[in-house]
Amino acid sequence: MDVFVLFNLCRVYKPRQEAAALAGIVPHLKYFTSIKSQMKEFAVQLLADMTDASAKTREILWQNDMVVFFINQLSNSSMFIQHVALQALASW
């Protein structure tokens, strides 16, 4: 499934973010951030939004080492991704 479609489905609706996390989307989104993909910013934004979804979603993010991921984005990415990563860590 295209990251852009997931982004639009889950962007503002926290229950969908939790459902996507429970369905196993986090490793796939993390993969899109690790390759040279046009979808990287969408994937990072969706992962960041998930930090504010629910306790169960944050548990899944913990299991996928997303705190380390967001910290790494602070020095290895564009200004937009750095901003998103910092917001994610702050809301976590």
C-alpha cells in the first residue's frame, strides 16, 4: 500500500493510527524512511503523529525503537524531518 494513501487515511484520526500500528505498519513506514523514497517525509510525519495516538500505539513504537529513530533524524535529515522528529519526541 502506498504511504501517501496511509497518510491520508490516518493523518488526523487517532483510532486509525492505532489500528494501523496494531496491523504492523510501523516497520514498513520505518523502511520507507531508510530508502531514497519520495515518501520519506510522509512516513516520518505519520510515525510522528502516532506518538500522540494511544498508549498501545506508543508501546508498538517503543518495540520498534522509534525513540532512537527520531533522535537519529535530528542530525541526519532535512530541516522538515528534524522539526517533525523533535515534535514527536516532545509529544511522546
